[in-house]
Amino acid sequence: MTPRRGSRSVDADDARQLSLIAEAAEAERPADANVPVFAWTSNSVSIRAQAQAGVKVTDAVAASSVMARRYVGLVSWTPGTIDGVALLTRGRVAATERVQLHVRALRTCGPVQVERLLRALDASVRKAARAVLGSTGALEPKVAAAVRAAARPVDASLAQAWDEIEELARRSLDRIWAVEADREPIVAYQREATGIALALAGLRRERHLVDWNGSAAEAFLLGFDAVRVDENALIAADSRHFGDWQRDEDRAVAFRFVEGGRAVTVINAHTKSIETTLGCDLIYYTHEYDSYVLVQYKRMRQGRNRWEFRPSADKHFEDELKRLRAVRSIASSAQPEAWRLGRTCCFVKLCEPVIREPLVGQLARGMYLPLEYIDCVRAARSAVGPRGGEVFAEDTVGRWLSNTGFVHLVQRAWVGTDGVTSKRIAEVVRAALDADRAVVMAVGSAQTRGAP
């Protein structure tokens, strides 16, 4: 927690987030700007078969050639032809001076002869286009625009495939959390909750969130590849930790993230469409300590000189706190694994709505406030604005937990339940869904207790 009122601890997470926000602002493109274009080729029969079957494939390319995060990819299976268009996304470092390049959503076309396309280009860009097309590398913006314009009259299937992938790339890069939006940014909350669940389970957010390929119009987990069949039983088993709740197949989706000896199953559940859902909660369960932690997300808004949250402006806030207060950790064991720092198991995260790039692994900046601390601050009437109204902000709440501090406490179950049954948690889930909130449920596990 921060040591005193008015101070601001800037941990590595927060510092990195500030840097990313600045980068996003500098790199933001006009709405009509073209998506970057990358030519990618592979002569592997197995990779070709996987890509054509709709499976994501991964290549390792020179890091210097992949400067953007997403590209329209011109795919070649044989030299001298363009055989399809795919969405390309930059992954993590693969080796010295090389990065992963993920290839997905392939749309086949042609095959289109590169020479035919080159003849349709102006002589001023033909040489530069020839050096890249049919091989691997990024096209310069001027060259890419010329090739884009030439594609339509040269081959209708290439033009259509390009249109589809470009639209997919634009949709995926849309802001999932617009500061000025009136409706609650449910997908952004779900992304935030998924990122926290990954961190709590000891998985690297930057490794897994980069695979997201969704939109703000559907549940966040739908932006990941389909769950493999052999994981269905594991997901069904993990979902039982939340009691006998009924799954509406149109309103629930699950995905299992795995890394090394750790795994976390994340379930998105909601009873209404994303557009009409009123808010979001995270319920995280850890196998090692048989512990639940609940987090309710609230969006802060820009005040005169700060981000702030005003309870009076949120007509659902009091009912939501009442629902959280119904969850109490009841001491059920004298074992060391059940020991907690008090009875704290419910938190409210007041989020700054500044996430612009869904693929970034960092979390939204904000304040985690334990439910008991919120009640204490309100009873003392210390969180007030200049006109006496109740205002939650960094300089009024006094202390809070950052992303890093919260993760450290929950990972080792210093906070969380030690006696609440899954039946009681199931009641909380149902109450939230009945209140038209989205619920992100996550079950984290590891091979060994206490692993970092």
C-alpha cells in the first residue's frame, strides 16, 4: 500500500503502463489509415495444411522486419505467387534478434501471379514491391498502398480477401475502452479480469494476451482460439468450484491458459448481451490454498485534475457493496494454509480507463480497495471533494493496493476466503448475473504449492 495520503507509488507495472499509453498516443492512426502490409512465405506442407484448416501457425522472423503489432499478410506457398491473405500478429522474442510471427484467419485467393500484380504498378514503386512480394518482409507504406490499389482490378479474390483481413485488423485494434463512452466497458473489464487471473496464476500476461483477436462487441474470451477438445473435461471440472450454476451456452465461454507447470481456466458468464450488461466482477479461486477472492470493477472518470469515482453517480454501487458484504470468510481450519490477514476477501478496483491496445499485457492503472477499508473510509467521511460530496481518488482514500501489490497478496493467499463453500460462491454468481452483471470466474492451479 502507499505510505501516506497524497503519495503515489509508481511500480514497474504502472511505469510501463504510462510508457505504453504515451506510445499508443504517438502511434494512433487516423480512422482511414491503411493497415500495415507484410509479405510472408513458407514452403512447409504441414504449415500450409494447418493454416488452410484454420489453425494458427507461428514463424520466427527478423525482429527488425516486424515493427507494427498487426499486419495484413500476403501469404505465398510457392515463389512468384500470392496464395492468400491472413492476419499477422507480432509475438514474443523467439531468439536473438528474432520474434514470433503468428499467422491466422487465412483467406485463400488466386493463386495470383506476382508478375501480373507488378505489371499493374507504377514504375516508381515496382522495384521495391518486387523485392518483397513472394518473399518475407514488410512493405513500405507507399508501396503497400500501391499494391492495395492494384489488387482489385488484377484479381477479385485477392481484393476480397484483403478487404476481409483489413477489416478484421481494424476491428481488433479498436479501443476496447473509450474514456468518453457512457455504457460500461464490459469487454475491457473482462480483459482486465483475465489479465489479473493470469498474473495470479503465475502466467505471463504478455505471452497470452497477445493471442487475442476479438472485438468489443462480444465476450473477451471469444477473441481466443477455440478451446481444444481434450481440455473440455478440465474446464468442466474447474467450473464446479463455483457451484451448481447453469451455463447458458450463448452467454458463457471458457478458455484454459497453460504455461509450464501452471494453468488457469477463465470463464466469461453473463445473462445479457455485452451492450446491455451493467458491470463486471472477477471471482478467482486458487487450488493450492482453497481460497476465493472477489473483485468488483468500477470505472473512474476524469475530474478537473485527477481520475475519480463518485458513488452518488452510480445507482448500482450500494446494492453491489451489499452483495459483496454477504460473502464472509469463516475460519475453518487451524492449518497454516488457511491463515489470512484478517477476513478480507472482497475488493473494488477503481480503474483508469486508458487501455487502448488490447494486445498489451499490462493492466489498467487504478486502485484496489478492500471492502472493509471502503466501509472505514466512508464511515470516517474522509473521501470527500471540495464541496463535501463523496469522491474516491488517490488523494482522498489515503491508501490503496496497486496491481503488483494486489497480485502478491493474492498469489500466496495472504488475503482471501478460508471457509466459504463453493455453494455460497455460486449464490454470489447467480446474484451478479441476476443483476445483469458479467462475471469472470477463474480457477488457477500449479504443480507445487508456493511456486512463485
